[in-house]
Amino acid sequence: MSIFTELPGGRSPVAQVLAALMVLMLSACASHPPAPAGERATAPDYNYVIGPGDTMEIFVWGNPELTTTGIVRPDGKFTTRLVEDLQASGRTSTELARDIEKAYGDYVRQPVVSVIVNGFVGVPEQQVRVVGEAATPSSVPYRQHMTLLDLMISVGGMTEFAAGNKSVLVRTFGGKQDSYGLRLDDLLKKGDISANMSLQPGDIVIISESWF
């Protein structure tokens, strides 16, 4: 029996995923306006939100036996040495610390808790994704003042089959999705810094494939 069970209409889940990716790649070849300039000054200020996969240290002042480290589970929850299944995903480190203090209040007198995030994954809304002809297509946690060049360095650049100057940035803001043309060949191969730009949480970079 095949593990790729066909859905109604004769298309397997794998085929549907490949078809969706092909639509993205073909759309990247269409004409798009250039990426907006001067965005470094208008990059959004934001607070990092904990996500599944993040590594955290829970420090309890004056109670070293309660200090612990761990990873946020795929369901977004975290277990400490006193309390199980605390919701961590979607909270800032400060918000989670206050939640733990409230939960620990039943066991410790006036607990003082700090949450330190050491390994960052983040929630999808605060990630930047790279698909297509990147050396290592992946999701990267957004960080303040992150640029397109920073992102390309983190994914190892492009493959030899990439058409960098036909690549596209997809950005959603206020429920509206916009697409902008990128000049990755100019940025990475020619060192043209004018092709660089500031990124925003949730951005998607689609690196097109050269057909020639």
C-alpha cells in the first residue's frame, strides 16, 4: 500500500504541495514593483514572542532548586518543577514570568521569576521564510533591524540555478498582501548595497529558478 494516499480527484497530498510551490515559483517570474526603499528607518519595533521549540531558562530568585531549563513543546506549553502545562507560546518572556509567579504563589512566598530565552524559533508570524533556490530554504526568526542581506547570509546564499534578480518578496500588512521584486544577483554577486532592504516579521522571500 502506498504511503501517498490519493485524495478525491486523484491527487496525493505530496502532489498538492508540489503544485502549490510551483504556483509560488511561477508567480515569482511575473513583473513586480521594486522593493520599497528606505525601510531601515521605518522597520517596526516589536517584542519577541515565545514560540514552540524555543529554549528557556526559568530563574527563581532565592530558590535555586526551582531554577530549570527546557524547550517549549510543539503544543506551545512548558512544564516547570512545580507547575505543569503552562502556556508559553504567544507570550513575551516578561508575561510568562508573571504567569509563573502567579502559579508559584501557591507554593512559594512572593516568588520573583525571570524567564531567559536562549534558543530562538519564535511563532510563525515573527519568522522570515525563504523558499525556492536558496542554498538552505528555511524559516528564520526575525530580529530587530534584520535586512535582506542578513537573511541571505543565514540561509547560505543561493544555488547555482537561481535567478536572483527575478526573486520576489511577499509581505502581508493589515490583511493586504503585496509583492516586490528583489535584486539578489546585484546584492550578492555585485555587492550592490542599494539592492539591500530592511525586512519585517512574516516576510516571505521566493528565489526564482533560472530556466536557461
